[in-house]
Amino acid sequence: MAVRPVDAMSAEDTRLLTLDELRAQFRAVGEERYHHQHPFHLMMHEGRLSRGQLQAWALNRYYYQSMIPIKDSIILSRGPDPVFRRAWRKRVVDHDGDATSEGGIKRWLKLAEATGLRVDKVRSGEGILPATRFAVNEYLNIVRSRSLLEAVASSLTELFSRDLISLRMEKLRQHYPWLSGGLDYFEARLTQAPEDAKFAVNFVYENAKTRPEQELSIQALRDKCDILWAQLDALYFAYVQPGWPPPGAFRMNEEGA
């Protein structure tokens, strides 16, 4: 929803949302637009994806996972406050790892390997859909070109991702037991995502000084949801219906699916 000029807003429209109201608005975006409702995810949770389709998902999702610490590094570099930077730096470590933790990217590679993919091929990015690259690169554009407030707000899919992660783990174990050894990524996110979301919601609430700024933050989250949805649209088109992967993209039969 586009933000209207302040002089075109009613008094109610210009009233600052409380923290609870703002959080409720963010959650409403999730109910409407988050990719838990996408047909590709519904097929996954119903056990209707083939091994090859799961491989395509793991491969393409890896590109998104590999860009998360880059996205967070961009946001980190824009933060003028050392308190903010110290808090946000945790996200980079969560995905890149450090001396005490292997990090989310390495955990995702374990999941990809559990589907039957070769880790070196996944890491190389060979076979990733062009639409995946465009969608993920647009996320980097958002955090680079919009306000810091909007960049932080775009991360707030973490506010409602925990429920999807819990459901996904349950359904993957139920329908694809051969993946059970590759679910460490999701286990870690069960605690990381709520912590990150709490910080980001509070940051947006404390730094959005006007109702239009709050509305811009809500729109940034909508745009992030659209980016996640677009990635699954590309997977569905290429590997489900009509099943037309573009030239150079992963082919299921090439990986013994």
C-alpha cells in the first residue's frame, strides 16, 4: 500500500501506532503475504515433492542463504550507532559462523547434500534459476538504497518465520525421513529468528518518528515477502507446472532424481 501524503491523511491515519499495533501490522503482512501459503510449500508439507524438486529448492534457496550475511553486512555498515552495530553483527556471525559455530550457510549445505546434491556444485551456484538471482539481488538493492529503517524492517519476516520452520521440520521428517540428518539449519533458526525479530521490531518502533515512516516500514516488509514469494514462483514454474527450467538451470534428471 502506497503511503499517502500527510495532508491527505485523516487524524487517525497520522496517529503513531503503538508498539503492539505496529507489531500487529507486521504480523498481518505475514498472514497475507508470507510464503507459507505458496503452492510449492504446500506441496512440500503434504509430501508431494519429488527428490528432484527438493533438490531444486535446496539449490536455489542456497543462493538466498548465501546472500543473507552480505545483506546484513550492508545494513551493519549503514548503522551509525555502535550499539546497533554490535547487535546486528550477531546476524552475520549466525550465518557465516566463527571459531565456535559453523554458521547457517554451512548448515544449509548439509541440507542440500542430504537431498543428494554435490556440495561443491551447490556452492558454485551452478544451475540456479535466473529469477532466483534477480529476486535475491533485489533484496540487496532494498537494503542498500532505501532508508536504514526500511532495511531493518525488511528483515521482519523473522517475526513469523518460527511457525513455518517448526511446521517444515515436522513435515520434512514425516514425508522425507532421508532429510532428517540435514535439518540443523532449521533447529538453529528456532531460537535465532525470534531474538532477531524482537530487536528489529523495537528498532523500527523507536526510530519511526511519524506514521508515514511506520507505513514505509510496513511496505518494506511487504516487499520482502514478495521477494520470497517470487523465488517460489520461479521454482514452481521451472519444476512443477509447466516444468520449464530455462537454459543453464538445474535439470532434475542430471542429478539422478
